[in-house]
Amino acid sequence: MNRKYRKTVIAGNWKMNKTPSETKEFMTQLKAILPKGRWCDVALCVPAVCIPAAVRAMRETRVGIGAENCNANASGAYTGEIATNMLVDAGCKYVIIGHSERRAMGETDADVNAKVLAALNAGLTPIMCCGESLEQRQSGITTEWITMQIKLGLAGVPEDKIRKVIIAYEPIWAIGTGKTATAEQAQEIHAYIRTILREKFGAAADETPILYGGSCKPSNAPELFAKEDVDGGLIGGAALKAADFLAIGKGFPQK
Ligand code: PEP
């Protein structure tokens, strides 16, 4: 299916950066330069304490605010954790799940799966991350690794909910390193992910945006976004400056 039938998205991941005051400042700058007409979807996933300031500032704009993690349980004795219904009540629309930095802290595919299901149940859009390490790429097991992450991460997702999921392909070797996957490397894996999604979910999978993440910036976004199966980007470093973040969104081919 042609990309024009699915959403194009730029999603920012601030990681552990910016205070609530800095969030307010950033949002003021972002609002001033937001394009007015038809544009891609814009999501900004921010540290939990910045969510209220971000939601307040972006009310009545096209920008949806998201969290960088959630807990799969509805409530209870999970000190320091945040449930999906809390995120919804705080005004979130998105939640990043299974970022490689969280997987490095011990998050498993089973955890990712439970979080994806909880996010969907709560009405959030999960941005589920997958991606291989440099060692995995060099030993030729990238597709096997990605297949496992996608299949386990999306286990039990009903067919009619797959449209509500966003997948982010983030090769670990490209995150925060300045080494971007080439547009061809990204397209190869994105097309592969689309095939796995089709096998599992049928035609509905053609509507699932697959974002590229890993040192994406205004200068390389146009080449990446020109590829058929690259539906946008999950942006780390370049999402910390309002102008750079939006400049990445200008990288989509004109429809
Ligand atoms: C990320 O952390 O999701 C990411 C893609 O980071 P960066 O853009 O800085 O590589």
C-alpha cells in the first residue's frame, strides 16, 4: 500500500533532559513556528514531570504529548512507577515503549508486550521500539532479532488495534552516535517489519506508521523519509531544539 494511506509522524524523545520550566520555554518557541496548514502528526514524549507543562502549552495545537515509559499494571504497590490511566488523565496521547535504553536497564520483550497492551487499553498510542545492536548486525541476525521483538512485543494485540500502534525502528548503533542508517538500510528493515506485520495482522498493518530513529536530523530526514516504508522519525537529540525538530518534519516528500 502506498504511504499516502498512513500517517506520517515526527515524534520527539527528550529522554532525561529539560525541566518543567525549560519545557514551557521550548513549547513557546515551538508554538511560534508550528506550520499552520496540513502537516504530519507531531508527538513529543517528555519526562513525566514535564508532562503537565507540555500538555498545558500545547492544548489546541496539533502537537500530542507523550510519556517515555509506563507501567503495565493498573495501580498498586509499584513505587515510582506511572500507570497508563494516569498518563491519559494527565493529557498524554502517546507513550514510548521498549526504547533500547530501557531494554538495557532490564526491560524484556514480555514487559514491552504488557505495556503495549496496557497502553492500547487505556487509549494511548504506543510507540514500540525495536532495533539491533552493532554486534547483531555484524553477525547477520538483524532480521531474526527484529522478528522476535515485533512478534513478542505485539503478542495479543487485536487486529483492529494495530492501526493505533506506531513502530519505531531504532538500530542501537545509530542512537545518539551521529551514525545514521543509510536510507537503503532503513528501508530494507522497515519493509521487512511491514511484512511481519502483514503476516500477523493482514491489510490493517499497512496503516501502521513505522518510524526511523537514530541520529535523524534535518539534513538526513529528506532522504530517509523519501523511502516508501519510512513513515517518519523518532527523534532524540534533534528534538531538544524546537527549530531542528520541526525542520525534520519538513523532510517529508510533498504529496
Ligand atoms: C532516540 O533516543 O530514540 C533517538 C533516536 O536518539 P537520537 O536521535 O539522539 O539518535
